Amino acid sequence: MPDKEIKDITDFFSEKHPETSPEEKWNSIFQSWINKIEERKMMLNLFELKLWFEALEAFFSSSHLERLIFKLELPNLRNYEFYLDIFTQIIGKLTIQLKTLDFKKDEYLLNFEEFIIEKILEHVSTKSFPYMRDFHSPESWFYSLRIFLQNLKNISIELQKNDTISQKTFSSLKKLYHKELTSNPIIISLLNMKFIPRMDKIFQKDISDIILSIEDKKTKKQLGVFFILSFRIIKINNFIELNLNKSRDINIIIPLILALGENIKNIFNFYKKSLKNSIQDKDKLKVIDEVVNESKLEFKKIFEGELPYFFDKNNNKVNKRNLIKNIIIISDITIQDLIETIAKLFKPEISGTNIFENYISRKEKTLDLKKKLTKLHTKINDYFSKKNNITPSEIFFDLNLFIENDLNFLLYKDWNEFLNHFNSLNNSNFSYEFDMKLKSFHSFITKLLKELIKKR
């Protein structure tokens, strides 16, 4: 061996390893954590944790919700009791999921910051700062966040004892929450991740086959993302229904509805900005455009139709659980129709029954709807012919029954017009205007029945 001083040991290695950035190193740690979650069969818990965090953010930022709750109240006169109550309940949900998903870190994956803090604490006199160690636990991903949320929940419960919760008080709680949240790298990474392959995987074989069959790589990727976003809506619907059945206080469902709305927006934004540009077939693009625009209108039923009823003190829908069920029905029908239509463009022989369990097509629903509308139409005919001496209250009973069970199967335009006629009839309060408005309603149902026959 030549007699020379070795200055760089890498001279003995032929392979050069590229330096990894801090972002890449952190991504490796995060993916390792996701792998452990999957090994422990906790991906559903992770989905629920992520959804509750997203629901809380949607709840905080929704100006639409503020308008529904406070109407025309001035900011200094608003009572944020409703907000605080939901905030307290969701913190409880988050704490449970954080505890379920928490486990000790791999000692080789501890980030540098925590390593330094641990070393500092070793040299700090516990006599001088007896509680200092309570604020930091380098062995756990969620320990500090969980303890903080539990304390924040206790504060919220104490505040609920006050008659009025001011905007300033609630805003302070939000700021405390966000300050602690942003110091947890796992949660921030989780919320920033648009897709987590193990969580967002599509298990439906027909849809997977359609994606795999597309030759153009760009279209394959864009269509895959579109289906992932669509199936995520179904998962959220299922989660809302599960919580609706378990929760005593259904107000906690409202943030989940708002999170559903944000995910619905994501689908349409993605279609407009990405998928639309990758589809070369003009005929297919025209069909997708039509079904997407129709779906947008259908989802308006939720946020411009059903949700306002939830906060209207004078509304006729006393049973709010049924109202939430209506929202789930609207969302399920719309997203299933959207998925089926787009899937058919790439695999014509497929149908909704292949994709979804207990699927009923829009055509079947329309046939059932036609029967019920015909029955309603006949009853109004009988009222004007004085046959069987039908009373206005009987007409209202049948109309309310239809609204409760069948209205949401109408497409948005007809749905909206039906409600407008009903509200107008209801406002007449059995006065001399009642018959005139009922005739107008009767004409609308006649036209609607003709349209349903054409669609058939």
C-alpha cells in the first residue's frame, strides 16, 4: 500500500450516495410510521383521526355555517355556545384516536430536535423545574398533544358553565389549539398528505381494472385520482352514518358534513384543473361534463337545501336525524351515479350493481317516484272534484310524507321547484289563496310526470 495519509475514508468506496434533504429524511420517518400503522391494522383509525381533524378545520373556517347559525346578529352579540360544545366533543374524539394510534418511536428515527431536548432535560435540575419533564416525551408521537387536548377540553367544559361564550373567548381557544397542533410534525404531515396509498386504495376490482386498462399514463393517473376522490366520499358517508347512529348529540355531525363538502369541492376542482385536460376523446368529455355539472346541482341540495333546515328554528323538520339521513342519501345517490356514468364510458358493460352493494339505479328510483307522484296527483284531483270530501290537512299529510321519503330522488331543478310550491302552499295557511296555489302545484306535478315518462 502506498505510504500516504488517508484524508477521506470515502476514497475506499466506489459508490457515491446522494445527500438527502431534511424533507426527504422526514418523509422517510413519516412513511415508516404509516407502515407501522398498517402492520397493526389501524388504517381505519388513521382515516377517522384525519377526518376529525379535517372536520374541525372545516367547522372553524365555514362562513356559510356562521351565516346559518347567527343570521343577521352582530359579532359582539353572538353567543358561541354551539361552537364551543362541538369543539369540546371533537377534542374528545381526537384524544381517543390519538391514544389508540400512539406507540413508542423507533429510537433510530427520533428527530434531532427531540434528541437535543432530551439531552437538555438530562442536565436540568428537577428540583428547580419539577414539572418540566411533563411537557415533553420523546418516546411518543402524540403524548404531548394528547395531554394538551385533554387540558383544553377541561377548560372548554368549565367555559360552558357561562351563559355566553364570546367570539373573542372562542377565538382564543382556537389559537391555543392551532399553536399546539402546528408543533406536531406527524399531524401536520398527515393533514398535508392529499393521498395515503394504503388508506385511499380502491378495492373495487372493476374500477381498478378500468384504471389499469388505460394506456396513456397521464390519463390513467388522473382518472385514478378522480376515482380515489369519489370513493373517499362514500367512506365519509359511511362514517357520518355510523356516528349518526352512535351519537346522542347529533350536532357533532355538522363538522363532518362540512368536511364532506370540502371533499366534494376537491373532486370538481380536480376534474376542472386536471382530469378534463387529459381526456382526448371529445364524446367522452361531453358526457363527463354533463354528469359533473348535474352532480354539482345535486350536491347543492345538501348545502343550500337540507343544511339550512337544521338551523331554522321555525322549520317543519323536527326530526334532525332524518334530515342528516337525507343528506347521506343525497350524497350516496349522487356520487354513485357519477362513478357509474364515468366507469361506463371506459367499460360499457359495467353497471352500478357490479360496483356497489345494494345498488338501486336512478331509473328504478324514477319508476317508484312516478308511482308516488301519480298517487299525489290523483289525490289533488279528487280534492278539486270534491270526491270523498278530502280536506287540505290530508293533502298536507301526503305532501309531507313525500318530502320526508321521496323528494331527494328528484333531480335538483325539480326538487327545488317542488319545495318552492310546497312552501308557497304552506304560507297560505288554509286561506282563500290555498286552492289557487294548490292548482299551480297540481300543474307542476302534471308537467313533472310527463318529463318522467319521457326519461323512461
